Amino acid sequence: MAIYFHRHAKRLLQGSRVVHGVTLTRRELQCLEWAARGMSARNIGQTLGITRRTAAFHLDNVRMKLDVRTIQQAVALLAEARALHRPEA
């Protein structure tokens, strides 16, 4: 029972990493969230303490997983997913 509770609590506290039915890794989601704020791969890399190329790699993975051509399209899917999961006041 404790294991079930721990897994459930962890899932709730971490938030959803599912975007458009696809589960992203923690780092992919971080990079996508920073891209949604208008940051370039270079800025994302500096913010997260990774190289520009590593940030671009994660963003490329996001594009492939979500089957979109641009990061802007991926950001739109992220915004849609967040709007659907936002509790109403």
C-alpha cells in the first residue's frame, strides 16, 4: 500500500509530462517549457547548464515524438495540453 501511495503522490507532485498523448522525458519537457518562453537552444543550454547542442537534441526529440515540424507547433501542443489540465476556478 505504501508503494502505491508513494507512486501516486510522486505522479501528482511532478505534474504531467504527457503532451498530445506522448510522454516526454523530464529534460525534454524542461527544454520545451523554456522554448515556450521564447528562449533559443543556446539560452536554454545556459539556463539548464547543458550545451546548446544538447538542448537542441532534446528539442529535436520533442519534435519527433510529437510529429511536428517546428518547435512553435510543439509549444502550441504544450499550451493546449496545459489548458486541458488546468482546473477551473
